[in-house]
Amino acid sequence: MTSFDKPTTDQDAQDTQASQDSQAAKEVTEAALFEAFGGLRGMVETVLPGLLFVTIFTINKDLHTSAIAALAVSVVLVAVRLIRRDTVKHAFSGVFGVAFGVVFAMMTGNAKDFYLPGMLYTLGLALAYIVTALAGVPLIGLILGPVFKENLSWRTRNPGRKKAYTKASWAWGLILLGKCAILFPMYWWADTTKFGWVLVALKIPPFLLAVYLTWVFLAKAPPPIDVFAEMEAEEEAEKARKAAASRQPEA
């Protein structure tokens, strides 16, 4: 009897179904992560203003021109999203970040201060990931819970996912701290051009590493509990009970 002639057992069917479920869970996790963190367009919107700033400053050393160009491209990115009726949260956050950088740089006259608000934000975010992981309420779970339609159910009802979110929050925190450990010393001793190019180069790789590790941890975790589906089911059950009660004859 060849391998093609062997009958399919219940165990084979279960293994196949488990493999399909695992693959589906990985795909859902990947899609959710891209949605939560903006995907390819979000990365472009994160990098482009800083890239334009350092490119123009490298060419002409003009702080005002570089800052205005960076702010202008951020506004254009938001406008494009508004015209296309896309999600604007990532683009808006980019505009505010660039605007703060422009204000800092204009006030001090130091082009490196264009990057300072973003660096302080990164440091604060790194500490937030670590502190919330230590507190048992990992920040990445608070961010992704609504995306997976599980809200905070992972805290008490799904310990496997809570563990995965805790690991992911540690990963984000340590990766961002490592980024800060490179950038803050350079802020003090490196010239503006070199510092700007290093900062732009460090925009995407640490982010992709953190997203990849989050995907690895969550892909191995139990599936999320869809609390929205549970609430809808409870509402339907309540409607059914009321309908049944209304049909009962009065005694």
C-alpha cells in the first residue's frame, strides 16, 4: 500500500485542521499588526519628513528651509489620507511630531533639536512598555486588544495571551531603549548631518524587529477571545428570551 492509498485517520484530520487554524491565526495576527502600526504607508509617513529634513540640511545647511519642507510634506501626507478617507491617526501623529520638532529647532536655532521631541517620545514610550509589563498590564496588549476584538479579556481570561503581550512589551521597551542608547550620546557629540542620517537609518529596522517579535509571540499564543461576538450573542439571547416571554399566555 502506497502513502497515497493509506486511509485518512481522525488524527490526521485533526492535525490538518490544527495546522490550518495555526496558519489562519498567524495571518490574522500579521494583518492586525499591520493595521495597528500603520503598515507600509505608516512607515513611509514616519521616515519621509525626517529624511527630507536631513537631505535639505545636508545640501544647504539652512534650518528654516529644512524645517518648513519637513512640515509641509507631513501636512501633504495628512491631506492625502483625508482626501482618500483613510485612517489618519498615524499621519496626524507624524504632523504633531514634526511640528514640535520645528518649534524646538526654531526656538534654539540648533538643527539637531528638530529630532529632540521624537527622541524624548521614544524614551518615554520605551519606559512605558517596560513599566506596564512589570505592572502586569503590558502596553502592547492595551494597544492590540481592541484590534483583535478582545479588549482587556486577555488580562483575566486568557493567561497565554497575557504572557505573550508581556514578552512583546519587554521586546518593544528594550529595543527602543537600545535605540535611545545610540541616539542620545550622538545628540551631544555628533554633527547635525551625521546625527540626522543615523537617526533616519534607525527609524525602520528597530520597529520591524519589534513588530516581528510581537508577531512571533502572538502567533504562538492562544487565540483571542472575541468579546464583541460574545456581547452580540448575549444581546441575541436576551432578545430571544424576551420574545419567548412575550409569547407565553398569561396565567
